[in-house]
Amino acid sequence: MSGMTEQSVKSARRHLALATISFTLCFAAWGLISAFAPRFRTLFALSAMQTALLVAVPVLLGSLARIPMGMLTDRFGGRLVFSSLMLAAAIPAFLVPFAASYRQLLGIGFLLGLAGSSFSVGVGYVSRWSPEGRQGSFLGVYGLGNIGQSAAVFLGPVLASVIGWQRVYHGIAALLATWALVFALLARNARSRHKPRGSAPCSQS
């Protein structure tokens, strides 16, 4: 890998792992509303339309928020934005079991959709850490974090049958908050590879 020492490559891989775990946890939280939609339908006596709206609302915010979150990542760096995003997503995840009505659940689910914007945050973060000529490979590995959503859909109800669905939400909230702190401590923003404008030596005498 041209221009990179073995130590710098190891550092890049470490930050790729940090980002991928973060992405996986965020997508797991993002998928929990969908995972427990049948339970919420029974709990709040929802119609098919209301249930569909409940599932769609987190997806809507997650999609719309990707653009501003990507811009914030460019401006402030992935370390701050990713850790802040996970802390923010932990709050609605913790509050879901306390929703006393469909409207409250809908509002909390909407806020939980913020976790879906983690994709653009991680892409910006990982891209800057990718070794020259391996950006596609690094982003491909990062994309494996999508499995978090599938894991939530399939494993969430299984865990709920053992520990209760409320504890599943509180568990993912605790994981998000804890990992946000770990990420903030261990992650670093990669140095820009672009030379600042006007940095070239002046050729005029």
C-alpha cells in the first residue's frame, strides 16, 4: 500500500472495526420497531395502516437525516458525530417501553429513526481512513453493518421471549450509550489527504 506504513494500515483497520461495530448497533436499534410491530399492533390495537405507518416512520427519518448527518461529518468529523448520534439514539430506544399510547410510540419511533442515518456518518469516517486503492474494500466491510437490522428483526423477538421485549429495548439503549463512550475514547479522525489551498510554494520571485 503506497505511502502507508504497517502501523498506519493497522490503525486504519482498527478504525474500520470501530465504525462497523457502531453501524451495526445503530442499525440494530433502527430495526427494532419493525421487529416488534406485531407486538405493538396487539398492544395498542392498531389497524394495518397504523402498523405500516409505525414501521415506516423510523425509515423516513433515517433516510432524510442522512444528508445533514453526512454534512455534519464533513464539518466536525466522524468521531464527534458518530458518538453523539449513538448517545442520541439511545434515548428513544430506552423510552419505547414507556410509550403509553400509539401517538407516543409513533413519536419515539420517529426519533429512533435517527439511528438509520448512521450509514452516511460511517461512510465519511471510513473513507478518510481507507488506504489508497482500498476504499472500496473498506466500505464493503463497513457495509456489513447492515446485518444489525436483520439481527434485530430475527433475534429481537427471540430475546424478548426470554427476557421480555422491554429489556430488549433497554439493552440496546445501554449498548448504544456504552459504545458511544468507547468510540469517543478510541476513535480518531483521519488527517485530511488534501493539501490546503495556497500551500504550494510561490514560484514568483
